[in-house]
Amino acid sequence: MCNRPKFVACGYDNSNIHASTGDATMNRAVKTVFAVAAAVTLLVGCSKLPAPEAKRNEAGAIEKEAQADAFSVKLGDCLNDPGDGNITSVRVVPCSEPHELEVFHEFNLEGDQYPASDEDMEEQVLATCDPVFETFVGRPYEDSDLDYTTMEPTQGSWSDGDRAVVCMIANADYSKVTGTLKGSNS
């Protein structure tokens, strides 16, 4: 949803604004200033809208390839590698189509403080994702031909209340897979 100031969302009508001189030129100038200010406010307020959620069927599975908000990814979703860094959107696809990643687990980190180091974050993530990996695949991570990666909160998103970690399984070389890797025993 767009976070616009009320006067923009309500279609603020600046036609009743008059300059103290009553001069028509001044009136147009004032209207122009207000119109530009309203347009800038509208653009700034809406410029960081998240990508839309992907269309899902009744079972909750992705119906067709789409760019989606990274926060809308769910257990069982398939997607292509979103890259590194601050990820706000991802390319999701039906699992029946070629894809690089599949969400096999999601959880929230505990605590009020962002992990003190990358090692602390990694320790928490591995302690949770590794055992679920084994259950999902049918073989321990150390013995598997598969790999996994995660999407984790940033310090900035943590401040906004984000605690979600998304664990995503892939071939070790990140080549595309069609279907699920669940129960593959690979």
C-alpha cells in the first residue's frame, strides 16, 4: 500500500488557494508549486513499493513465473537465484518449471539484538537449517550432493522487526532443477 500523505490520497484540491495580491499569475505560480509538491510527495511515498505477491493456486503453489516481494516467499516455493546483497524481490516460478532454489524451511531468529557477527548469524542459521535439510532430502547435509543458501535479515530490516530466515536448497553447482528435491536422497 502506498503511504501517501492524507492530502494527496484524498485528492487535495488546491484550486481555492489564492495569493494575497489576487494576481492571476501569482495564483498560477502558487498552484504550480503545490502541484509539484504534491507530485513529489506522491512519487517519494510510492517509490519503494514492494514487488507484488505472485499469483498462487488454491493449494498455495506459485501458478506462473513472476517477480515477487522477497518477504512473500513461502515454504515449498521455487525461485531463481536472487543474487547477493539486500534482496527485496525474487523471481519465483512453479516448481514444475526449471529453477535454481526451493524453499525447504523458514523460521524466525530469536532475541532482541541483531546477531553480533556474521559467525553468530551463521551459527544460528546452521543449527536450524541443517537438521531440516536432512529431513527434507533424506540424507545429512555433509553426505549430500546438494547445497543450500539462505535469505537472512539485514541490520536495517531487523530494526523494522524482520527476523525471518529462509532456507533454500539447490544443486551444488546451482544448475537448474525441475520438480522438488524433497525426498531425493541426493
